[in-house]
Amino acid sequence: MRTLKVDLAENSYPIYIGSGALKNGELISPYIKGNQVMIVTNELIESLYLSSLEETLVDYDVHKVILPDGEIYKTLSNCELIFEALLKVPCDRKVTMIALGGGVVGDICGFAAGCYQRGVPFIQIPTTLLAQVDSSVGGKTAVNSKLGKNMIGLFYQPKCVIADTSVLVTLPKRELSAGCAEIIKTALLADYPFFLWLEENIELLISANESAIAYAVEQCCRIKSHIVSKDEKEHGIRALLNLGHTFGHAIETGIGHGIWLHGEAVGAGMCMAADMSVRSGLLEENQQERIKQLIERAGLPVSGPPELNSEDFIKLMSVDKKVVDNTIRLVLLTDIGQALLVDEYSSDDLEATIEYACSIR
């Protein structure tokens, strides 16, 4: 069992990474405040892991909400289902909510926990690679609008994160590839040696090698914990974690939430960010090619959807949390392992990047 810490003063919490963590009651119990527990999961995870978690929590008054599975269901209307379940029990302010699932479940459960009775404790138990390496850590919670992804939300930190790497063996290859997008992103913005490791081991990750996955989860959580500890509310350095996401969120919103997996959109988005970095004179072309090759080897898209033209794409990018004073702020690369936030760039270069990315096949 590996243990990391997100150091946020009174909001600090541990991340536990290891095989079988889901069934370890000694990890979970210290972070349950009262006797009531509300598990939020989805239809797929219910059939795989809910019973194991219920057995771990046999000494508590356990309730559950089963949501439909998919990004399209990360909405206010489905969040209302959680609130209704909490109120019907009724659950008091000592209820502990547990997010058992991927990024969608973690986001919507965390958002509901932050809102219910002005905030109740919650625990993240991520069951996808993407959630274990990224979305479960850092306290970003949100739901989607049809006009923008994650535009309705709040920062609300969990009491702990429990990443059971053994559950990832049930993931389909497409989900493993989607998780690799966030792993590659983390290496690109902050850790060149980790990028070199990925160039050597990416096939192990998408084949669900548990040892390789455990290493990647630990590295990503270590890097993200360090960044979040320095900038919890994304006023500065934490914005670098959005590498590829401004482009990627535009793809997800433009073609409809759930058509592409989040990691797939981020994969294409990172290629677009690398292309924009080259056009801006920040990144060497040979580095761009290495990035593209790794993303492609991970089974991810390296180009955007052809149905989005540059005008529509830029409009979609304008509905993004990184927009400040009507300026789309981009995370670009100066090298592999080094990123920066840019708000001054050529609009012609941005259009050229989008047009190129959405035309190549």
C-alpha cells in the first residue's frame, strides 16, 4: 500500500494506492464521521463492486444511489436524484458520502456533498484509471451544462482517496486508453523522466499490467498533490493541469457529451496544444512528433472531429473556466515536461491549429 498526502492545512487528506484497498475497512472507517453512509455509484459499477463495499461497511447505516452510466448523465437533474435520496432517509450533517466509480460519479457525488446541508464529508473511491490518476484528487467537483463542460461546480476536497488498482483489470481497453491521456498530460507538464518511462511502458498500461498501473497512479497523484498543495483554487500553477483540456472540452461539448470519452478528447486536445506551441515558436517540431506518437500508441485520437470548424470550435472554447476578460487562456509547452499559461498569442495560429487538427485523418 502506497500513501501520499495532499497538504492543504485543515483540508489535507491522504491518498491510498494499492491492490485490495476497496475491501480494507481500516482505511475507510477513520474518515466516516457518523453512522450514516450514502454511496453514490452507477449501474455498471453496482454490478461489479458495490457488494464488496457494502460488506466493508457492514457496521454502518448504508444507503445508496444508483445513477445511469455515462458522461451525458453528469447533470443537475441527476444530482437532484442524490439530494432526494439523502432527504428521504433522512440523512443528517454527519452523513458521509462515498463516490464509487469513475470521474463522472466522483464529480457529481462531490458536488452533491459540497451542497447538501452546506457540506458533508465525502470519500473518493475511483474505479477507472482516469479517475485514479487525476479526477479523484484535488477537489474539483461539477456537473455539465449543454453549453459547457464542468461549468457548474465548486472546489470541495474529499476526506480521503482510496485507489484500488486491482479493480482496473475489469476496464475495457478504451477506458484504459482514456486514462492514459491524463497520465501523458501529467508527464508533459511536469516530469520529463516520467515521459521517458511512458515511452518505454505505454503498452503495459493499456494492457492493464497492474505493476505498471500502480507506478503510473502513484506518479500522477504525487505530481498533482504537489501542484494542488501549492494552489488549491487554481489561481496560478494549478491551471497547468488543464493542458489539452480547453481544446478537449470544446470537442466534448461540440459533438455532444459522451460521444468521445473525456480522455479521448484530451488526447486530441494535447496534440492541438503541441501544434499551437510549435506555431507560437515555443516547442520544437521533433518534440511535437514524440508527443503525437505516444498519444497515438496509447490508442487515443491525435486529431479533432471533422464536424467542428474553427469558428464553432473557438466559440466553444470561449465557454470555459480558463477564459479571463474574454481571452481564451491556453496551456502550451516549451518542452516535454515544461508548460506555461499563455493569454497572448496569434489568433491566426489558433485558427490554423484547429483547422489542421480537424482536417487530418
